[in-house]
Amino acid sequence: MKIAFFDSGIGGLAVLHHAMKLLPREQFIFFADEDHVPYGVKPREQVMEFVGEAFGFLVDCGVKAIVTACNTATSVAVKEMRQRYDIPIIGMEPAAKRALDLDGEHRVLVVATPITVSGQKMRILIEHVDKEHLVDLLPLPRLVEFAERMEFRSKEVAGYLKEQLASYDFSKYSALVLGCTHFNYFKDTFRELLPENVHFVDGNEGTVRELVRQLKARNALEDHPMSVEYFYSGRKVEAPSELARLQSYMKRLDEMYFLP
């Protein structure tokens, strides 16, 4: 049986990319809801509807687990999906706790989509882990748009990030939490704008570690030649040009993987 990775767009490839390194003998499905991306600026009710349709499709495919490789979808819909389906459903949440655990004295900036930043799940998370009030939140919705059109390195991207980050004194910060999977494609631009004392933290490692834990608990890890099937909003991706596009994203993630 296959493991599904679901995202509103291609950001979730960052989580699949990490899983492929840790689970090289598993088979995967990647579902990008390209018809409805981006989720982060849409009403919560609409996002719930989109996620419900995607999960219904993936469960009908017979997958053994679904990784919701999207912070926005996790904040809106994972609780409901877990009530609907009796398979492991692993969500994403901004790794604010991990960032605080790594330092605990300096400030942490969490960047995410507007719906994640303003959501109840984020509020509860911050209340729980940020006892010293060190966490700041910043929505960066345009990064999703840039990522979806494969615009990773441009004057417009750099200008947008420079403008959004201008008001922060990063000598007081220890970490930038990438609270949207789309943001992993921009580590090099972030790195150029941030001092060396600010490190990247994301939820990919913890999410995949939880996936492995739950599959082990169900004795559901398998030993197959690795394979990946890609779907755009339920349509299997078979065109060579689109498969090449997806491989370009994976190559970009290889380049970003070891940036500190």
C-alpha cells in the first residue's frame, strides 16, 4: 500500500523529498490541488471542502496513510479528516517549539500563510510553547504564488522578502520558522537577507518522523522498489513536460536541503 502526501500545491514536495530519503523502500502518491491553490488566502469553509474532496480521492486509492503536507490544510481540516477516516493522518504545524527548544533566549519569527498565522491552531500552539513571549508571526502569501510559477530567484522575490522583513531587528532572533511548505524553495534568498545567527527551522523532519512512528506501530512499513505517482486535483500526471516540471522542483529542494 502507498503513502499519500497532500498539499494545496507543490510545497508539499518538500515533505515528500524528506520522506524519500528516510523511507527509500516505500511507494508514494503525491496529490497537489493545483485547481485550487493557494489555500492560505481562501475562506476556511472552502479549504475544508477542498481537503475533503482530496482525502476522499486518496482513501479511494487505498493508501495506508496520508501526510497533510500543508500547514494551512492541517490547521483547517486535519481534525475533521481524522474523524472521518481510520488511517494515520499526519499533519504539519509550524515548528515553533523546536525553534524555541534550540535556543530559548532569542526571538523566533514564524512565517506562514495568512490563514495559518490567524488560525486557532496557531494561537493554541503559541500559547502552549511560548511562555516567554518570544515568537512573532508574519504572513508571506506571495511566496506561494512565486513558488507555483517556479520563480525562486528574482528581483521581485528578493524585493518582496526584503520589504516584509525590514522592520525586524534580526540580531535579536535565533530562528526563522518556515511555516509553509512552499517556503522551503526560497532558503537561499532568505539566507542572503538574514544574518548568520538566524537559522532555518521547518516541520518536515518531525512530520516524517511521526509518519514512521505511526506506520511502525501498525506494522505497516514495507519493502518495495521506491515509486512516486503524481496527481493534480485527482488527475494523474503523465505528460512528460509536467513530470519534468515536478523533477525541477525536487532538484531545487536538493539544492536547498543543507542550507543552515
